[in-house]
Amino acid sequence: MEIRLLTENDAEAFWALRLEALETEPTAFSQSAEEHHAMTIEQTRARLRANSADSSFIVGAFADCKLIGSAGFGRRPEAKRNHNGLLWGFYVTERWRGKGLGKTMLQELLRVARAQAGLERITLTVNTGQAAAKRLYSSLGFQVFGHEKRALKIGDTYVDEEHMVLQLA
């Protein structure tokens, strides 16, 4: 098992894993699979190239050289919001769930994020139906600070989300 920051060389693997996440768990993400299809591998490569541990990055988990999980982190560039970080796009393939991989991957993301100067808090949103994800986030110190009804609309179905925060300072 290897957990590391993704680079532009991981573009194809990340693009495919992200598509799997969006197709497998459509209520867990604000982006749709159709929207993802509009992004090319080259755009994904450029996005990964632009990532740096200074402001935004994506952590990936690999087994047998195959990407099996990922989680993103980013910060707003505005001076008044730059003390905030955002954990986004957390996903682990179904076969690898329940084995502690997600927690290990998120611990690495938090380790890298905490090294950033001026970062005071990390927020995320979680679908209210994703009890396992919420338990995982809570085990890492995240606390619910709000509930958003009808945060997502997928066809005629609405999805509520909880907003969670990890205070670092």
C-alpha cells in the first residue's frame, strides 16, 4: 500500500477513479459524471501539475500500482478566506472500504495540510445518508456546524448535506 500526493503522471488514473466515484456514489459529490466527462485527461494533467502542497493537492492511495482512493484539499486565494481549507472528493473503491485505508489516507491529507502556514480550519460537506463517512470524519476531529436541506438535486431527488469543520487554531 502506498499513499502519496498525486502528480501529473497520475492524470489518467485519477480521471478514471473520479469517474468511478461519480458513477458509483452520485449523491456524495456535487459534480456529475456527465460534467466530469467534459474534462479531458490533459485538463486533469494540468490540474495535477498546478497542485502543490502550498495551497491545493490530491492524496492518492495505491495498491498493486493501481489508484484505489483519493481525497482533495484546497484553499481559497482571497486574503479574508485563506485561513480556511476544504477537504473535497474523498473516495475509496468499494473493495477497499472498511479496511482503514480511508482513515490513513485522510490522516496523510491532514498532515500535509497542517504544515501550511496560516491554515486555521478545514471544512467539508457530507451527505446525511453517509453514516460511515460521517463517523470517519468525526473520528478525525471534525464536528458538524450546519445542516443544509436540499443541497444537491439529482433529477427529482434532493440530498441534504451536513457541514463539518476541523479547527486547527
